Amino acid sequence: MTLRPAQDRDQLGEGRHDTVAGRLFSAGLALEAVAGLIGDHRAAGKVQEAISELDLAVRDLRDMVFDHRPDLPTAGQRG
């Protein structure tokens, strides 16, 4: 029995998390660019709320990845 398939599965899962986090982050950046162009303050506020939710989703997703990888340094240990 080898650990290689488990390691491969972990790496693939981590890659998918990175892809999802990257897409959420990109969507947030696109919304930030548009938010400044919105003249209606209520609409701009709603866009800012959506950006905040996307930021939280990215943070939560990355926290899940690091929490499930005991071999990775915690936030306080990173560079």
C-alpha cells in the first residue's frame, strides 16, 4: 500500500481550492472596478457588500485548506 494516491488526491483538491479562491478573488476585483462607476450610492453599497462577502468566502476557503493540511505553517508562522 502506498501513500502516493492520497498525496495526489490532496494536491488535486488543493489545486481546485486555489482555482475557486482565485475566481472569487477575480470577481471581487472586477466588482471593485465597477463600484466606483456606480452613481447610485445604494447600488454602490450593495456592490461593496457583495465584495465583502466574496472576500470572506476566499478567506474561509483558504482557512479550510490550511486547517486540513497539518504540515503547512499556520498564519502566525508564515513569512
